[in-house]
Amino acid sequence: METRLLPTDPKDALHESVREAVRILEGGDVVALPTETVYGLAGDVTSPDAINRIFEAKERPAFDPLIVHLPKRDQLGEVADVEPALEKPLRRLMEAFWPGPLTFILPKQPSVSDAITAGLPTVAVRMSSHPVIKRVLHELGRPLAAPSANRFGRISPTSAAAAQEELQGRIPLILDGGACSAGLESTIIRLEAAEPKPIIHILRQGPVTADQLKKFGKIAKKKKPRRETDAEAAATDTSPQPPMEAPGQTASHYAPRTPFRLLTSPADFSPEAGKRYALLSYRGEAKDGYLDLADFEEISILSPGSGKVPEAAVRLFFLMRQLDQLGVDEIIAEPVPEHGIGAAIMERLRRAAAEPRQSA
Ligand code: TXA
Ligand code: MG
């Protein structure tokens, strides 16, 4: 299949490209398009063909449910059924963060297919602020299922070129909206009714941080993992696993093909003779102690400016992809400060460094 790449700039091009995307979506096929977090692979929620095609193109296992994107806030009721006790806290959160990178897990309406939710009684819902997906949703008038536009277990695309790398030949169309402004997948939360404040369970860390959310409820403590990593659990445990709260959150979810190691301090690492290394550095500063640890083939800097962790978030997946293409023996990553969106970056780096999960 030929995959076309259409521009969304200037305005005339946007108009034409959106029209073409809507035509394809109305025909039950899929389109990759930009959101403010990462590129998504979109299909009409009401089309079983489109939903199948998303799973096929991504090689995504059927147990991993999709996020649904709404055209308008007041269409929430078409896909989710909110319990009365949660209506007010949900509305406050939606007003504060939608459109934006926050996804809610809510009880689903019966009309939402089991294929979308992987048989779960809940559905993941968000509303993106990106003008391109907003236009497509507006013209289509129906919600779109849109997971990240990468093949299963691989790094999410944050540019049209990265989406092409992932899905070339598998889908008919990619809309090119340039680089994504947040660079990491949306924060996913579940709300639990409680007085005086709801409890907010953060299932996936992302651009909306715990600090921003704590005004709106009590942030639940994370459950302790049974072992160091999911990967270790999978490797050593053959007993049936309990259902995961966010099923896509398997340990190896952001895996580059090149072995990837996350350091906690420069003392963690000494190079092996004859091996070729690349470094993913936070600030690229010698005083941090990482730059001279080896004769690195390449040093990529997450935050070369004064942008700190938000700048690092925008560049993370782009640089991980670049380093993965060098063909070095191992990519070494510096830790980043774990505040604000830094926590979400560290979560992605830990997952990238985890051994592949055998069952996925
Ligand atoms: O920023 C984002 O959220 C991007 C853009 C394209 O919207 N999408 C995205 O989708 O990251 P995806 O499918 O790659 O990640 C969605 C995550 C998966 O880990 C999935 O398991 C989880 O959301 N999820 C979906 N439905 C769920 C549900 N009902 N309960 C728990 N987790 C769910
Ligand atoms: Mg994904």
C-alpha cells in the first residue's frame, strides 16, 4: 500500500488534507495525524473495520485498549457513563486541562465496542488541543480511536517522519503537522469518588503533572511493584498475571532496538573495550560527570538550551530514535531531575531500559 504524506500548512493545504483524511475515515480506513503529545493512528470509533486496521497496522495485541478522542466536550456522554458523584470533579478537571494532554479512564457506554476497550468495562477518553486533529474531528463529527502511531512496543512518533518510519506501507495517509509540542504521551488518570476530595490515580505519567493535578483531588500513592520491574516478573513468573490497570504499560513499552542503559550516577558505568557507545545526556555539561565516561560515538543533548525538563520531554523520543539508528552497541542515558514532567521522562527511560517482556 502506498502511504501518502500530506502537508497541513498553509491554510489551503490544511483544508485539502483534512478533507482527504475525513474521506478516508468515513470509508472505514485509518489515518496518522499529529496531536500535541505524539502522532496518533486514528479510526472512526463506530467502524469495526477501522478499529481492526488500527490493531493490524500497529501489530498491537488485542488486550491493549485504545484511547478515544472527542470532537467536543459535550460528546463525552456518547462514549462514557459518568457516575453522579464524579460529575463535578470530572468537569473541573476537563475545564482545567481540556483540550490538552490528559486522558480519563471512565466506565464505557455499551455502544463502545469491546475491540476498542479490549473487553474492559472502561474507556480511555481525551480531547487534544492540536489544530489538525481538532479540525478532522470537527469535520467528521464523531469520536476517533487514536492510539500512538507506532508499532507495538516501539517509541511513539513525535514527527511525521517518525510516523512514516513506523507505518509506511501499512496505512493510506499521514497528515504532516510538524513536531509535537509536548513530546510525551498524555497523562492517564482514573478518578475515585471520595469526600471531601476525589482520589486521583495516575496510571501513566505525562505532560500534566501530579503537581498540577493535586489541586483537584488527593493523588493516590503508587502501588509497589511486586518485583523490580514488570520484565523481571514476566521472566520469572509463569502464574497467571492479574489484569493490569493500564494494560499497555508493559515494561518494555518504549524500547529502542539498541540495548539501552539508564544510569543513576556516573559511577555506575565503565566502558567495555571494543564496544561502541552513544550517550543521551541531559544538559551536555562536563560538570555533570557523564561526558567523559567513554569515547562516545555520539552525544545527544536533551536540554541544550535553558528549557530544562520540558525541553527534554519534547526532544526525548526524537533523539532516542536518532540514537537507535546509529548502530552502536549500547545507548547510555543520564538521569534527568524527577520533578514536573521529569518524572514522566524518567518513567519512559526506565521502560526503555527494561528487558523485553516475554509475553508481549
Ligand atoms: O497522548 C496520547 O495519549 C496518545 C495520543 C495519540 O492521543 N495516545 C496514546 O495511546 O498514547 P496509546 O494507545 O499508545 O496509549 C494508551 C494507553 C495504553 O497504555 C492503554 O493500555 C491505556 O492507555 N488504556 C486504554 N484504554 C484503557 C482502559 N480502559 N483502562 C486502562 N488503560 C487503558
Ligand atoms: Mg503507545
